Amino acid sequence: MSVKKVVLAYSGGLDTSAIVPWLKDNYQCEVIAFVANVGQGDEELAGVEQKAINSGASSCYVVDLRQELVNEVIYPTLKTGAVYEGQYLLGTSMARPVIARAQVKLALELGADALCHGCTGKGNDQVRFESCFAALAPQLKVIAPWREWQFNSRQSLLDYLAEKNVPTTASATKIYSRDANLWHISHEGGELEDPWCEPSNQVWMWTKSPEQAPDHPAYVELAFERGQLTHVNGKQLDGVAAIELLNELGSEHGVGRIDIVENRLVGMKSRGCYETPGGTILLAGLKGLEALVYDRSSLKYREEIGLEFAQLVYDGRWFTPLKDALLAAATSLAEQLTGEVVIKLYKGNVTVAKRRSVNTLYSEAFATFEGDEVYDQKDAAGFIRLYSLASRIRALHQQKD
């Protein structure tokens, strides 16, 4: 299939800077750079349009997707309680469907006939992006240079850019591969490739170490309505501002660091360090509220939804009927999640200090160890006898045999 115009997911880093001239060399096509602002920070976005033009792109579009990321992906996912392999809050994974959808939208508006990404052939992101492309615009060709070109190292890419007279601030001594957005920042490479090696201080970029965090705790009050955050410390904030504030508070107290070896979708294991300070606080708040208002069966079902949803998001299956079904169930349950939670932050720890809800199922009158007039303890005998009836019958049969 010949390509006349391609929209490239562009970051301004080494890989995508090299992809622009490579596309022009190998496909003889017009290259349009698409930059997604998902909250990675002003430093990464500074001058990115000019970088794209200097690399050979005919134009560059920077699209602010932060509100979409929060309101359409992060907040809904939080209601499911999704956590991948018990620790990962899906920071990179959650941004991909928003980015891919905006890239497809731009390509269709501009009459492009191809999409391009800079994901490697070893990672999860190639699957995530291309699964979204397939669901949204299957007629567009997808170009994945890392699965086609001859380059295999940072130095070979730098040499190519020098040959093409494309300026770059990248160097061959870069240690880590990082991905940042409003929700988190990830770190891979360097000493992290050895699971026996503890991360050095230069790995972490957002959060203080617990050892350097303040010696006094901080308290954060979160208010939720139907499972969605509305206020932080009594102040009404939109999603982007709330997460930015919680990131700041959590980072100061060493909250949100994890160091994991995870199972990639493509089959290999990888080791990464993630910082998700605001997300860690938010999830703790929601779980604290869930404990107050969900009955045992509802909580168990929400946990099952969370496991399935985490896998779905990680695997890039956002634009699927299963996502809609799981999210509908979680959203229905979350109708009860209205209330306030006070979170205590102290040297990397996040604990629920206080919680209350108009929908609480907790009753001090029933739970008290003091005298009460609402619970007849004799009723427990009949309950236990019926609850253990199968075990009783089985034991009687065994005794008879």
C-alpha cells in the first residue's frame, strides 16, 4: 500500500525525531507530527513544534488531552478498583486510548492514509496503539518503524540524525527510558534491568524518598460523589487540578513509589519503577469509602471487576464491548460511593484516618462491644448451625462409615 500522508505520534525524543526523516526516505510521504499533551509537563512540550518541523515534518499539532484523560479514563477506571498485578496503577496504559483516539481523529480530518507510532517490538504499547487503531479506523495503514528499520541502538539513531542534519538534544549516554503523564511517571533501563540491583536515587524524579520525607504527617480530606472525586481539603477542583495537587502532596511525603517485575502482554517480564503519588492517595480514599458502604457480596464483585478491568486496560482493549460492560457494572455499584475520607500521609505510607458516608452500612449500635438492645446474640447459634450444615452432614457420614 502506498502512503501519501502519515500522522505520527510524536514526542520530540530521539526515536520519533529519527522516524520523521525515515518515513520520508522510505515511504516518500508527507509526515504530520501529532503531540498529545497528557500532562507530561511544560519541559517536555517546550519547543516540540519547532523540533518536529526541524526533523522534516510538514506541520505539528499539539492537542491538550488532559481533561479527557482524567474524566473519560482515569476516574472511570478508579471506580473499578483496577490495579495490575497488585501494584501497578496503569499510568502508561490509561493514556494510550486517549492518545490513539485523538491521533485517529486528526488523521481522518487531514485525509491521511496512514498512522505511525514509535513503539518498540518488545513492548506493550505497540499492541495498545494498534488495537485502538483497529477499533477506530481499520482502513488506515499502520507503520511501526521499530519493526522495519535497521537501527538497533541509540548511537545508530544519533548517527542517522547527524547524516540527515536533524538537530537533537539526545545523547548516547541516556540511562533511563521514561514515560510521564498527569497520572504517573515510569522508569525503565539502566541498573533497573538487573532485578538484584536496588534503584539508585537518580531513578526517582517526582517523589521524595521516605527517608527524606517530613517527620510529621499530613492529612488530606477527599470528598467523593458517586465514586468521583469532587473536593480536596474542602475545595472544589476539576479532575486535572485535583490530581496535580494530590501529586504535589504525595510526592512531598514519599507516597506512590513502586518497584515491580511485571508480566508484559508480549510474554516477557520487565522491571520498572513507577511513581503515582496522587493516584495512590485517590485509590486509598475510594477503598476506604468502599469498606464503609459496600456489603460483602458487592465488594467481592467489585474486586472481580477490578481484576478483569486491570487486565483489559493493560492489554489495550479499551474500545471493546467488554470495557463498556465492566464499566457499567462498576459505575452502578459506585452510585453508593458518596462521602468523605481523611487520608494520612507519612513517609511513604498512605492510611485512612477517618471516613463517613450517608450510605454507610456501619452501625455502632450493632458493632459495639458494650451493651446493646438491637442484637440478640442467641440468634447466632441457629445461623452457625445452618451455615455449617454441609460440614455437619459430611462428618456424620464419615463417622457412620
